[in-house]
Amino acid sequence: MQPSLHVFKEHAEPADMAEPGTDEPSSRTGSPDGEGRVSGERLLLHQRLAVRELIDTELSYLHMLRLCASDIRSSLQQLPQGDLDVLFSNIDDVIEVNSRFLHDLQETASRKEEQVHLIGNLFLECHEELERVYKVYCASYDQALLLLDTYRREPELQREIQSVIEAVVPQAGPSGLSFLLVIPLQRITKYPLLLQKILENTVPDASAYPVLQRAVSALQDVNTNINEYKRRKEVASKYTKGEQLTLRERLARLNTHTLSKKTTRLSQLLKQEAGLVPRTEDKEFDDLEERFHWVSLCVTEMKNNVAVYLDNLEAFLCFRPQEYDLDIPGGPVVQYCSLMRDLQLQAFPHFKQRLKGLVWQPLCSLAKALAGPQNLIKKRLDKLLDFERVEEKLLEVGSVTYEEQEARHTYQALNSLLVAELPQLNQLAMRWLGQILCTFVGLQRELAQQVLQRAEGSLAQLPHYHLSEPAFRKLVEDALGQTGHQLRSFQENFEKVLPPPTVQVVAVYPFVARSSHEVSLQAGQLVTVLEAQDKKGNPEWSLVEVNEQRGYVPSSFLARAASPAPWGWGLPS
């Protein structure tokens, strides 16, 4: 490499130059000082070569990342967006962090004497950010590999993907996309090795030595934490998906092992409820779970409310008074019908469409996103019961089986993951819910503005449009007062009109109705006489009501309850 040769020449010349008055061979090899100087220069050379390797490989690595994120990802448009999100995960965040890291790394080259010290400090400053982005990428890497396996079962799709990779990165070879996706994993694991190489070529009494030691240790911890996070995610992934199983399918899954586990858990739970064994207290998790519960409840309630709102909106759109004949010709009614027709055909359907896209669908997505953590929290309770039982056995016996040890690790992994991620999840869910609420309010405000704008043209044609607000208010009050006076007058007159008196009589003889205008009677039946004549004024027939049925019967068949004389004979004069 030419840069390495340049460094070698730059630092070889002073070693070859003999000081005045000294013998050249002795100055180089014949004295301890000469040997130390040669050894120090060789160490410095290897140190600078290691620094150069770090910077050059970081530059090449970032170039490869950008190819993946831009050229390759944009060329794989035949893949669904969901697949691209899985394959490339948070590669944009990785590029952002590493771009800043490379920039700061290159800046150290201007300060040769302090460069190694600055590099150590740089790693110490950014190791937490590196861990944050790389643990997300590494955790989703296995899922990306599973997706690549599905592509291999489709030869045509596999050939298309391979042609894209070969056109952009020929050195990928037959490995194709898997060659590119593994590069970030390799890079994060190589940082401690590159730092260790610089450290090995740094003299122990140099000021940069302890800084480099801390940087190596920090990057080793980063890789350890990433592996642990990846393990926790793998454990959690088994329980995040809720399966909708029928009773038959659930029964089919029961076996001796599962029954034994469920019985043991139930026994542990009953002993805790009875106070025979202590319950594990975890206030931090309990607080997080309670907050998550309330967030989930808010999402569910809002989802239900928006569903009802959409149903009511649908019912409102079905009601179209402008299409009916209101029997009020001309005037404001025509303008009202025109306005409502315009709103029904344009403003309201557009509002409904936007409401579904910007409020309802995000709400459904948010509820779906919370389902996985809900299942995980429920599963944690089962694993906690297993953990408590194993802990009791460990105290009593001093040892546990491999399966019991795995149960302990499973609980610890689930609990650690939930405690670490529930705060962020609660915060993101509340922010998401807040944005949905703001969008909902904004859509309603826009609808109101559209209705007012569309109504302005119709309002301008009303006879009282040009009146000032006080004058219009007085006009309305006067009109309402006059209408109220008319209504009260009508009510008073109506109350003065009494209903015609009714008389209770008894049927003397049975009567069988022969037409729809008549009603049948039984002898001795109590009858209410409504009118003592028919429509033509003939007193021989009476309009009566019997058992909530009305009809005519002969007057001679009726008699007053207190008098045996027939009704027709006892009419008052």
C-alpha cells in the first residue's frame, strides 16, 4: 500500500542519520539507546499502519453501506416494502452514526501527535450510540436470512436479485445479498480487534495507552450487550405472536409435559395466594405494566369510539333530505337542497375517506403493534412462576436441571427486555396516539371550514344576508316571539275544545257484525258509546268501542247500565 510506504520513508530517515561525533553502527545497534530508538520507531510505524487500516476500512465500509441503502435497495422495487424494511432494517441509522464517526475519525489525522489518544476518546464517546443502532440491526438479521431463504425457492426472483447485486457490487459473487447484509455484523465485531491492534503498538507509558484500554473494553462490552439483546429478542419472538386457536386445536396440543407445567404453575400461584410462599415483588416492572395497561386501554377505547363515529357518519350520509319533495317551492329551501347535495357528494365523502386513512388505519396499526407486548407480558407471568419454583429448589437442593436453568434464563431474558423497552414503547404509543387525536381534530376543523366556505354562496342569496348581526338577532327574536305567541294561542284554544262525552252502556242482545263497519257484541258486554247515530244522522245505529275495536251496532241492542230500557228508547230529549 502506498500510504504505508510513505509513512515508512517519513520515519526511517531520522533513524538512519547519525548524530555528530558518534559511530553510526553503534548508534543503531551497538547501544541500548539505539536499539530502543529502532524498536520505538518500529512500534510507531505499526501503530500508524493500524490507525490507517482503521480509517481506510471505515471509509470502504461506509461506501458499501451507502451502496446498499441507495443503489441496491432502490433497485429491488419488485420486492414488497415490508420485505425491504426487514432486509435493510435500520441501515439508514447505521449510516448516519458511522458517517459522523468517520468524519471525526478523519479529523484526528490533522493532529498526528495526539491522534491515537483522540481515537480512543472518540470510541469512548460514541460506543453507546454504536450499540444503540447495531443491536437493532443485529437483532433483525436472522429474520432477514429467513426472508432470503424464501427467495431462493423462487428461481426467477432470485435471478433478478442476483443481477442487481452483481451490477452494483461485483465482488459479492454468488453469495449475493447475504454477502452485503452481514457486513455491519462483521464491522461491529472488528472494532475491538482494530483498537487492540493499535493498543499493542502503543508503549505502555504513553498517555493514550489507558484511553485505548478503556476503548477496547467498551467495544467488547458493546458486542456482549448486542449478543445479549439478540438472545432476548429471540426468546421474546416465540411469545409475541398470539395464535387464534380453536378449542380442538388447544386440546390437541395438550400432553403430559404441558399439563405438568400448567399444574406446577397453578400450584405455585395457589401457594402464593395462600401466603405459603412469598411472591416476587418488582415495583419497576409493575409500574411499567400499569402504564402500558392504561395506554392499551386508551387505544382500545379510541378505536371503539372512532368505529362508532364512522358508523354514525355512514348513517348520516344515508339520510338525504334534499332528495325528497319538501312541498315548499322556491326560496331558502332550494338553496338548502343545493348546498346539502354539494356536501353529500363531495365534502362529506372526502372527509370520510381521509378519516379512514389518517385516523382509523393508524389506530388499527397501533392496536396491532401493542398486541405482541401484551402477549409477552402475559407470558412473563407464566415464566415468573417457573422462575420462582426453580429458585425455591435451588435454595433447598443447591442444584437444578438443565431445563430448569433454561426456564430461569427465559424469565430473566423476558423481564430484562420488557423493563428495557416498555418505557420507550409507552412513550412512543402515547406520542402516536396524541398525533392521531390531533389529526382527528384537524380533520373536523377542515370539514367545518369547507362547509362554511361552500355555504357562503347560498347564504348570500338569503333575504336577510346583508343585515348586521344585531339586526339579524333582533329579527330572529321577533319572529320567534311571534311564533311562540301563535303557538300559545293555539294551545289555549285547543284546551277549550273538550272531547265529546262518552257513555257506558250494556249490550242487551248479542249482535254479529256483517260488514267491516260493524262490530260484534255479546249479551251483557260493557260498551262505550261514542256517537248515538251513524254518519247520516240515523239514530237507529250507534258508533261504539268494544275491546279497542270501533264499529256500528243497532241502538236497540243497547241499554244504559242503570236502566233495563234499550239505549234507543232512553235517549235524552
